[in-house]
Amino acid sequence: MNICFSASRLMKASEVRQLCEEMRNNPDMVMSLESAAKEKLYKRLEFRQKEKAAS
């Protein structure tokens, strides 16, 4: 599984390593974050499709 993190601030390498380690050791957290991100993405796509249909 490929995971891409984006941050709103610059992070130290130690912070990135710690975050990656937490994700590796807790796959349930990764699954919950992934499902939340997918849900947001699908809502955005639905909204765009409705806008295009209304135009």
C-alpha cells in the first residue's frame, strides 16, 4: 500500500520518522484515515458532478 502524506507545515525528519513508525505499527489507524480521506474525496466529486449537471 502506498501512502502519501502532506503537511501544512515543515516537519523535522525525526517527526516524519515517528509518524511513519506509528502508522506502520497501527494499521487500523491507517485504515480509518484512509476511509475518512476517501469519503471527503467522494463528497467533493459528487459536488462537482452536481455543479456540472446544473450548468
